[in-house]
Amino acid sequence: EGEYELVIKGAVVTDSKSKLGAKNVRVQMDILDENYPMADTVFHHLAIPHGGDDDSQVNNKMLIIIAFLDAFGIEREGGGFSLDNFEGSTAKVKLVQEEYEGRLGNKIQLSW
């Protein structure tokens, strides 16, 4: 755990595993730290608001998306964003350890 510089390697839209019809942006990042040259890839999922969300869910999802975009200096375009602007963007963020599907991994902890 700690603060690390990350660089985005890529981002794709995927189907949500938990909600039918919902979409996520799956972001793949590397840690830019010479002390950890073999660090695992960091994945982060941005839940995209959809028609089944209530106002509170839409608001929470948008706060997380905006915090992520702002942290990485990714431009917001007309209330949205383009995945073309993700690759190569960097940010210094806090990583915490979290278990997912029986495996310990790094997770970004954003604040807003």
C-alpha cells in the first residue's frame, strides 16, 4: 500500500458481471516505480451509468468517473469522455491491497 505513479496502458468497454445491460470501462495500468519492476498490472473498473440506475447511483458513478479522469488529467468532452484519451495518461494515486476472486491485488483509492 502507498502512493504510486501509474500509467494507463489501455481501456475498453466491457459488460458488467453483476448487472444485466450495464457497462464498465476496464482500465489497465502499470506502476512506474523502478523499485517494483515486476509489479502486477493494476486494473480499475469505471461503472457507466445506465437506464436502470436511480439518481443516487448515477451521481455516485459520475463522482467516481470524474475523480478518475481528473486524477489522470483526461479531458471530459461534453459531459462524457473518449477512451482514445486514456492510453499514456499518468497519475500519482494511492493503492491499497484488496482480495478479488481469491487473489490479492492492487486497487486505486480515489478521493473527491
